[in-house]
Amino acid sequence: MIQTKDIEEQLPIYLKESSNLLAVVLDLEGNGLYVNTYFQKFFEKIEFDDECISFYDLINDIEKIDFEIVIDKSIQSPNKVYNFKQRHLMHEISWEFSVLNNIEGDILGILGIGTHQEEIEIKIGLENKKINPQKDVCFQLNANWEIQYANPMAESLFGTELSELIQQKVWHVFKHPKIYEYALEFKKAKESRSSRTFEDYIPELGKWYQVIINPQEDILDVYFKDISEVQGLTRQNNLIQLTLETVLENASENFFLMTNEMRIIKFNALAKDLVYHVFNKELKENERFVHYLLPGIEEVFLKNIDEIFGGKTVEFDQIVQFPDPSESRMFHHQFIPICDVNHKVVCIIYRAKDLQHELDHVQKVIKNNNLLRDIIYTQSNILRSPLSSILGLLDLIDKKQLNKENQQYFSYLKPLAEQLDQIIRNNTKKMNQSDTFWE
């Protein structure tokens, strides 16, 4: 029988203690064997005790067929990872399921790692609308037009505390002069089973909202998205986006921009080329960074991951192992966490600078340095030895035995030899006084 202790020993600490990743281990029937603390917090209305909780109880009926397929595929292909999308209330969760083995290779269960999406995409016609439950008003209506779920932002719209909204008919708590228009839109969305959207101004709040109604089986998801400053924000975001893309594409290093969940959201052309060269595959957005972790830096990265998520910049030099061992190159690796005003890491920049060109240049300089040393030695020892002999022989020549013409030539020869000797001495002195060539 599989023990929870065996499972916990196989799970890395960052999964067990994560505050943004949902982790669950299921048996082959989909029953829960283990969940981390964040999983329990997210599904807070579910009691987790010794009794097995079936994952099927956490998902909608229309999702159960897809989930069953994921379980079957995971069992049939234990070395692969399978994706699954779940909607819980008005949230979306992206799951990755794979088989969890112990050291001996025995199956302990099926590991699911879930990412709670901060933004929800809703398709309105041909356009996708993004909703952020942390900022936008969200509430859910059942078949009787009763509010069965609302996020904290809904309190400002209704002017009522959440505890007083649940199970109330929307018509009784939404005091709006055009409530009949809303009723008509709700009814059309429910009958047509297609999303509807319109804009409205709420004078009590002084805000413009884009209202999105999205039918889900026998319920309606309703979103009020604040668009009061959308035009100004759009221009600002476009400028930031353009600036970021310009900086990345003109950089001489490999850049990866990741979310705090270590998913890649942007990269430059150099990073794309590097990944293709090392892994022989295309670098894609929204992929997990660990899938593209350069060979040779895994151990250092995992050792420093807590410091990175704690807001500290981590940098180090490490050789990257290329497919061809003769191509292995030294890189400077830098992980730069970007924090918000609350000092929470919101994204991470990974910068990889190829140092091999600089190292090759240093080797070339060292080689030239050694060559100059040989030249200095040749000048100070080898060349000066025969030159000294020449000067000595010139002193032995009896100028009186030379005719007048040869005496004139002789008078030119010795000063030139002495001048050459002085040049060699001066060069040797300059070289000896410089530290550059002797380190």
C-alpha cells in the first residue's frame, strides 16, 4: 500500500511548500493520495482528511471525460506529461499530469501540478476578452438568477458585503436604473448559450465598465471589466511593449522574461537561436522555463531558486554543455527578480551572456604576451651578444692602417653600432618596467 510519507519524500520542497502551484498525487482511479497546502487553501470548502477525495468531485461534468483520457494516457505513457484545463467557480487552472515513481521505478501515483491562471480568456465572437478576477468584478448566477459566487470586487458594484450577496436574486441587490436592460441581456445569453458583451457607465462609482455575460451549462458567469482608463493604458502598454521589444532585440545577450510561475512570456531572437542549437526545438511562450534550462546550470539554479524567489539577484559563471562536447562554452548567467510595490516577485529576467569570445580573446592576448616575452629575451640576450662582439672588434681595428676613404667609412660604422646597442637597451628597459608582459 502506498504511504503518504513515500510520496512526500519524492516530491521536491518547492512543490510541497509552494504558494502559487497546486500539487496533488492521485491513485490510478483518480482518488487523492496527497495534496499540498496551497491546494487545500484553494479548494477551501473541501475537507481533506484520511478519507480519499476523488479528483472527479472537483471538476465539472463536461471536464470528466477529458480528465479520464488524461489519466488513461498517463498510465499508458508514464514518461510523458499531459495537460488538462479545469474551471473551478470562476477560475481557470492549467494542470500538467505525469506518473510519479519512487527511486526503484515503482509507480507511486499520478502527479498533477496546477497553475491558477490570474487571467481568464473568454471568447466573444472572434475576439478573446481577458478577465482578471483580482481586479475585475466577477459573479455567478444560477438557474434561478441567484448569486452563488462573487469575488471581493463585487462588493463595490453592489454596495453590499459578500456574505449578504450569496443566494440573493440579482434583481433584488443590483440597484440599477437600467436593470431591465441587464435582464434582457442575461436572458439572451442564457437562451442562445452564447456570450454577450456591452458597455455601461455606473454613475455611483464614476466608472465605465465592459459587461461580459458568459453562459456555462445552467449558470451565467458575469464580469464587469473597468475600462475607464483603457485608452490611456493601451497607449502606455503599447509604448512599454515597444520599448521592451526594442531593448531585447538589440541586446547582445540571450534574454528570457518569465512569470513568477517560471513560464516564459517573452524572449529575444538570440535566446531562440540558443535554445534551438542546444535542444533542437523551438522556444515557445507560456512554456515552463525548466524545460529550457541550459545543460550544466541545473544544480546551481536549483540551489539558488529560493533566493531568486526571495527577490535577490543571482549570477554566476558556468559552462553550458552543447550537444557537441567540443562546442561547450562559458556563459555568465544572471537571474533578476522583478518585484512589485509589496516586494512580491512578479516576474523574473534570465540573462545568459556568452563569455567564450572574451575568454578566447584573453587566450590570444596571453599568446601574444608570450611572443613578446620571446622578443624581449631575443633583444636583451641573443641580439646584444653578437652586437657586443662587433663593438669589441671595432675597437681592435687600427684606423691608421686604413686609407683615408676607409677611415671615413669606419667613422660611420661604430656610432651606428653603438646607436643600435642603445636602442636595444632602451627597449629592454621599457619592457622590464612594464608589468603587462610579466604577469
